[in-house]
Amino acid sequence: MPAYVLTEMTWPEAKEAFQTAVLAIVPVGAQEQHGPHLKMSCDAVLATEMARRLAERLYPHAVVTPTVNMGVSPHHLNFPGTITLHPETLIRLVGDIVRSLNHHGFRRFLLLNAHGGNQATLQVAATALATELDVAVYVAKTTASAKEALRAHIASPLYGHACEREVSEALYLAPQLVHPARLEAGAIREGTWRHLRPGGALQGFYRYEEMTENGCLGDARRASAAIGRALVEEALDNLEAALRAVLGLTERQAQA
């Protein structure tokens, strides 16, 4: 299926695409540990693949920008290979992408995020850019809206990183990220981190090695490409529907 992906286009092709494209999708990932079984580029690659598929569904009304390959990952930094940005760095980087495309006429943007540690920073960036430039900046976590598939397929009480959910998404979207022979369940440790998790009475910073010895949550041994397909396609359905609603777009011509 066709999609407008700026890294694969010449400037005359971009000029032509900008005649119909009204949304710029900015994939945002990270360079961080994902246990012994997922490559550290996982979040950046998954964000890229999700953005491309979303742009295919929205063609010719969306373009995909270059991926932001690093994110806010200080909680993973004690695992070798992790690279983290300061929140201010990510805000400035995303801001420069948005300002550049605003110069070319774009007024609506989606920050499509595959790393939970980026989410709060991207919300701040979206608010600042929307008020500075008088544009619409939406923020979405790649598969967070796949509520039905999550309920049906994810049984671990603690999941969300290098787990059966994320490994399943990788097996479906980018199987080259996965080392199938190295799949492990999370080696969870006890500690005060349990009192600082999202959804609790308190939230606060803790390092991942305080929570998990091997850098994983959940049980990646339960992952499958079929689960990944269910998660990804439900999320894409929901993202497409929401974006068509806010952008005032009709249903895909292929569905007519």
C-alpha cells in the first residue's frame, strides 16, 4: 500500500505530497535495554512501523517524518547500551520537527510514541507547541488503545516492557528485533518501586534494575505474532478512526 514517508522521498515528491497531506506523523522511540531477547532499537523500530501502517491507512492525507530514535530513558541507564535524552532535549527536538513542517504548511501533527518514558514529556511538548504555533498536536502511545486485545491476550499482572505484549508486537511488525531462543520472563524484585507505579496513590522515579533483574516484565515466552497482530490492528483501527474524526476525513476509498 502507498504511504508518504519523507525519508524515502525527493523534494519534488514531498512538494506533491504536501498538496493533499494534512497530518504529519512523528514516530518517537528510544535506544534502551529490552532484556536479553529484544534489540535496543525496539521502540524506535516499532514506532516507525506503526507510523508507516497508519500513513497507509490515511493515504494521501498523512506524511511520516524521520523517526526520533532516542528518548527519555534514565530509568534504564544502568543497563549497558541505553542512551537517554534529557526531557528538555526531546521537547526541543520534537519542536524543531514541528516548526519545520509548520513552515511547509502543516498545522496538524501526531506524536506517535512507542516508549512509555516519553509520554509525559511529549504531552508537555504538545501543549507548548499548540499554544506557540496555534496548531493541533496530538499524542498517542502506539498500541495503548487496543483494550480488547490486551484483555484477551495479556495475563501477566505486571507487563509493559520486553513482555509478551511488546515481544508480540515485534514478532508481527519487525521480527528481526527478537531473539526467539533467549525469551525470558521478568525476574521481578521486591522493593519500594511497587508504591510508585502509574495508577497508584504515588508516582515517582525508580530505576529499572530495582524492579527487574533482567530488564523484563511479564513473560515474553507467551508472545506470538498472532497476539501482535490483534494488538496492532485494533490499535490502528482506533487511531485511524480517531484521526479521521478530528481531521474531518471520510472513510478510506478502499472501503467504499
